Amino acid sequence: MAHILSAVEGKSTDVVKITRALISVSDKTGIEDFAKFLSSQNVELLSTGGTAAKLRAAGLTVIDVSSYTGHAECLDGRVKTLHPKIHGGLLGVRGNPQHEADMERLDIGRIDMTILNLYPFEKTVASGASFEQCVENIDIGGPSMLRSTAKNHAFTSIVTSPAQYAAVMAEMEANGGGTTMALRRRLASEAFTLSAAYDAAIASHFQTALSDSSTTPQEQPSAITRVYRPQRTLKYGCNPHQKPSFVATIGSSPLPFSIVNGVPGYINLLDAANAYQLVLELRLATSLPAAASFKHVSPAGAAVAVPLTSVECQAYEVKEEDAAGVTPVALAY
């Protein structure tokens, strides 16, 4: 049985002031403004490669990670941030005597915030690149820093998307240049979700590449990973007490339908999906607009559009002179 680690004790605090941040992003949207804000808060900036060059071009003072660690990037850039001075600075538990003694002995400074994106693996796959090129676009340093920072979120902030910059800046402005535990925990949750989705995409690509019609049962994958992204909140699940509830899609696929009005529940969506199939079949069979009504996944009625008779006009409270203006779909309904 695997050994379960005990929690490492430290001096936890709600607001942690940001004094040093590591920035390494592939999506550089908004990074200049964010870095300028951090600099205005007296945050020391560490960075790598193209990100460092972009920040310097914007007039910012940046320390190269290679200078900070004392080790140059190597292996075609595969090894940049995999160093004890980086991960020790991210994982060190503040207020823990042993951790602080180790950090002082090894000359490891605290890193309070990591701002990063991951290599665009899914975009590389979608471009039709070779298997080897896709493998080269598997990020190693990024997920490692992401997990280190997110794990130590009691003291460190992990920022993984330009969409988070505004909230982080607002939080720091409101808290004397620091972030709160609530924000750090939320950022950590989003970071682990990103990490899981990223690894799921890699695993799926490998499974697809290695599977074919000749694959034996013994060669089948031991597990299949899927990432579902919530797209729309539902009124409730099958029953009113089942909340919260939402409809999700696999990966980045959009919903195959739009909701014109109201907030449907789960059964409403099932009714709509079944009604669509019946309406489509009627339309194909009759070439007429059609409508259907379902209740709890059982058909309650179906009709096609035909002109209203005088009797039907009276029943539906429609004036006979107005009947010609009723749309075909409304007629069917």
C-alpha cells in the first residue's frame, strides 16, 4: 500500500504579499500590462526566453531564470525551469522551520506567484502535425510549475489565463499588493482543472495513435480520459431537488443547439432532443413544417402545418382573416 503523506505545517495567513513572480507564457495577451502592474507593486520579475524579451521591450526590468538559478537553458529549451531554486521557491512552506532552514542553506528565495500558459498541444494536433512534433509540444516545465504553485496555494498564487489578470490585479490593489486565500484556492482549482484537461488531451492522442483494428484486448488502454466543459446551467436535473445542474460538452465542442427562451431542466432537454427527431422525420416524410410535444421523454402529440378550418379558428381563437398570417411552424404547433 502506498504511503500517504502527512500535511506539512506552516504559518498560514489569509493575505500573502507578492514580492517575486515568475512569468513564462506562450499566450502573451495582456502580459505587458499585467507585468507593468506587478512592477508598480514592487514585485521582482523572473522570466524565460521570448516572454523575458517581450517584457524588456516594454521597458520592464526582468531577471532571466537562467541567471537566477545559475544554470543555462539546455536540451533545445526542454530544461529551463526544472531547478531546485524554482520549485523550492514555489513549494517551500512559509513558517515551517525545516523548510526555511533548507531554503536558507540552499540559497532558495521565495516565489510568490507563477504566471504561465502551457504549450499548445491540442492546437498542434489539430494542425495535422506529425506524431513526433506533437510529442515535442508536450509541456513539461509549465505543468511542473503549475502543480508546485497550486499545491502550495496556502502561500503561492498560480495564474494560468489572461482572463484571470483583471481579478488578480483588483485583489492585489485591495489588499496592499497581496492575494487572499480564497482567490489562491480558486486559482489553484482552475490550475488543476487545466492540468487534468491537458494530460487528458495527451493521453487521448497517444491512445488514438496506438490503436487500430489489430489492437488486441491486452493492448487496449487501461483507462480512457475525457474532459467535459460546462456550457450552460440548467434549472435542475431530473427532479427539482437536483441542483446545481448543467449541460456539458466534450473538450471544446460547442453545444449543438441554442436556447431561445427560459432555463430548461435536464428532462426538458431530453424532450427537445426527442421532439427534434420526430419533427425531422415528419418533415422528411411529408415535406411540411412539423411540431411535436413530449412529456418526460414520451410523445404527447405531433402535427404538420395545414391551413386552419373555420371551426379550428374558433377553437384557437384566431380570426379567420388573420389565419393566413400564422406561420407554418405555429400552425403545426
